Amino acid sequence: MDGHLDHLIERFYKEVPYASNFVSGKEIDIEYYKRHTIEIILRLRLKRSIDALTIHYFTKTNPKLAKLWSEYTADEMLHDTLFAKDLAALGVSHDEIYSSQPLFSTKLLQGYFYYGLEHEGRPLASLSSSYFIEYTSQRTQSEWLDTVEKTCNARSVTNSVVGARAHVTHDANDNHSDFVFDVLCSQVNSKEDEEKVIEHISNIYSLFAAFFTELYHKQIKPANGSVIPINSKTENYNHDYNIKCC
């Protein structure tokens, strides 16, 4: 599965407008980065409710996992404050952050999680997303934050990524990626489950690509009409990638 995720990261830089700026050495538009960070905070707040429902599911199916996911959720619960400190350094107030409405693509992502819980009867979509985030963050965020810090330093803005770096370091030190992968694997009991996880990963990629496309058109290049192409280009994912949980 990690090979699939690495492929999706490559696709992201090629397909999503402005995304390559994070790794090309070009400057990052500050307003774009501000809104990106605000959305991280909003997603973290919304994910709390999803994680509570995941814990509820595990209380009925696997109490040990309920305990472990409760501890993971508690650890992540207030990490929005780390990103809020970065935004304060960029002149964004607490009220501006928490009065912001999520972008449409973020609402779609949350709806995808609720669909899995309500209609598929288990939190496989949200667990897949948690691994997607943990894995891709470790692969990309250090370089992204270097680019943002360089841009901010050129404008004499300091402490603009301290919280974000602390978040990345904390998750790495606590092996969040391995932990989430183990929990995800505990829910994979058949070839069909493996294929479903890869499908979820591909769909979640499409929703995050949609977010960054929407963000680009909101902050960089305004567009008329819909700006959220949901590209679920997942050809051959059932055959090309496997989940190896052992």
C-alpha cells in the first residue's frame, strides 16, 4: 500500500495546480498558506467527532482497540493549538480561525467518513484516511515547511511553522504511522477488505486533491462555477497494490 501512496504523492505534484510550489523552491503565497492552515485546524476539529464514533464502534467490537484509539484521539485532540500559534505569527486571530467555515471539499471529506460509518457499518474509510494523513505527512511536510519558512523569512516573519514542525516531530517520535497502520490492518480480514482499503485511499486522495484545487481557485486564481473536479482515477488499484499487514 505504501507504494500506492508514494504514487499518489507523485500524482499530487503533477496534477494539482500550485502543489509543486511546495517542492520546487518557489515561494508560497502567504494567504494561500494561511487558509491551508486554517483548514487543517477545521479538519482536526471535525475529525474529533468521527474519532468518537470510531471509538464507539470499537467498544462494541474490540474494547482493546477502543482503549488504544481513545488514547490516540486524546493525543491528537488539541493539536489544532499548534497550528493556531503559527497562524498567530502570521497575523491570523483566534476568532478568524474558528469562525471560518470549512471549504466544500472538506465537507465532502467528512461526509465520506459518515457514509462509511452509517452505510458500510464500520470506520474503514476514516481509518484509511488516518493512515493516509500520517504516512503522507511524514513523507512531505518537512520539505513543505522548509519552503513556507523560507518564504516567511524573506518577509521578516518568524515562528510561522514552529507548531507545524512540532506536530510532525511528535507524530514521528510516537510512531503514529505504524500505530494507525496496525489498527487499520486489524480491520482487514479478506481480499475484499484489502481492495476496499485501497479504494478508500484512492478516494481520499481525490478529496484532498479537490481541496487543494479549491484552495488554489479561492486564493490564487479565482474561477467561476465549480472548481472541484473529483478525479477518482484508480485504475488497476485492486491488482497493482496489496496491503501487507505482517
